[in-house]
Amino acid sequence: FQLKDFYSYDDCKGTADWLMAQTAVRPTIGIVCGSGLGGLADMLKDQVVFNYKDIPDFPESTVHGHAGRLVFGTLKGRPCVCMQGRFHQYEGYSIQKITLPMRIFKLLGVQTVILTNAAGGLNEDFKVGDVMIIKDHINMPGMVGFNPLVGSNDNRFGVRFPCMSDAYDKELRQLAMNIAQELGYEDFMKEGVYCVVGGPSFETIAESRLVHRLGADAVGMSTAPEVIVARHCGMRVFALSLITNQSVMDYDSEEKANHEEVLQTGKHRAEQLERLVSTMVTRIEHN
Ligand code: 6GU
């Protein structure tokens, strides 16, 4: 039995080697930029840039707000690789394909992955513009069979049944909170549970109420599949959601979720988010 989009260890190694032949940068930190948050990649110095369409086996970004470039370089002196634009299931790609970059990160030598996304707020205490440190996720598609690890397991990446109760690294979450306090960001820093849904339609009122009741503080269309694959192959994970809008939970509300609002809020907070992440990068220790 073979999945349609199955990438073997050798396929991933082929792409990683292809990239490493063209750049001297050996990243230990991998960053994935969410909707409207691609500015982080522009902070890298001595860039070597690949368009996704030129990278073997890579999907292409089809969403406005996602540039579609893999950027190597240094962030405050630390070697990094940055995905400027990510892939989503709603674009029609298989979850194997949207998570392939995580395995390539691993084979490039990445030890820590930092992911950002735009999300709708469900927690009543959250305001638009808040930044939520993700402490856990609810992977709705994954719980009914759309888990990125479905298919034969290659032990060179990780075990058949990986643990996910420690997916979001506690030390990195503490580090982020400390830095947020130093930068004076504590008023808009939150921590919570991220729920991923398939998209691309935004949630109905009943769906928003449902996931809120299930324990989610924010809802979005990405990140959890990448986190699962990153954890499977032993990388540390840190993830942030920018709350770009409040999910509609009330039948009297006149508010409507839309992608323009999502991108607009990103612009507003992007600089602070970039400073937070770049400061984290300088303080992450690797062995
Ligand atoms: Cl309200 N829902 C989902 N699923 N994704 C989002 C969002 C909402 N806002 C930004 N991304």
C-alpha cells in the first residue's frame, strides 16, 4: 500500500542535499511564517533564496499573503532557514505534501522549529492583535484520519506512535514569555490551545461554539500538521498565533470573518512579532 503523495527518506534527503549544494548556510533554526507574517524572512542577512517552484517535490504557495520562498540566512548571527509562505490542506495538497518541509528542515540540521499563524480568537479574554503562545492543539482533521503520519513509518525519522503531550516545548514558551515582558509586550501576550480545521470556509457560529466548548482558545487552518511531523522527527517546537479577528459566536453579531482583516492585523503587529521571534532566536541553545 502506498499513499499518492508519499515522500521517502531518500526523497527528502535528495531535496535537502539539493538545497545544501547551493548554500553554505547550515541552519539550526527553521521558521515558518504565517499569513501576512512573512516579514520575518526579510530580516535574514546574507540571504540565499529559493522559489518553491524550483525546489524538487516542493508544493507552491497559492494564497495571497504567502510569498512562496525558502530563505536561508542569518538572523542576528544565527543560521536560519525561513519559509516565507506555508501550505494548507485547503489548497488541495495532501497533508504529506504540506508537511514535507519539516522533514527537509530536519535533514538540513534544524533542531528547533518556530511557526507563526493567523488565527480567529475564541477565548472571550482575547482581543484582535493579541499574540497567543500555543501550548497545545486540537487537530480536528487528524482525529478523524487526516494525520500527516498516516502511511508506512520510517524509523529514521521517528517512531510509529509518537508522543504529542509535550509537543509545544515548555522552556521555549517560558523564554517567549520572558522576552515579551522585557519588550513590554505582556499586555497582548496570551497562551492557549489552537484548534485546526480544514478550511477554507471560516467557521459557522455553531462550529465556533463547538470548538470553543471543546477547549480551544483560537482556531485556524494550519500549523498542527507541521508540528506533528516536526515532533515525530525530534525537533523542538515553538508556535505563535496572531489573533487577527474574533470568531463570531453570537447570532446577533454583525461581524463577518474575512481574509483582508486577517492580513491587515498582521501588518499592524508584524514588527513586534518579528522582534519577539528574532530575540528568541538569539537565546535558543543547541547542543
Ligand atoms: Cl476566524 N478561522 C479560521 N479557521 N482561520 C482563521 C481565522 C478564523 N482567522 C484567521 N485565520
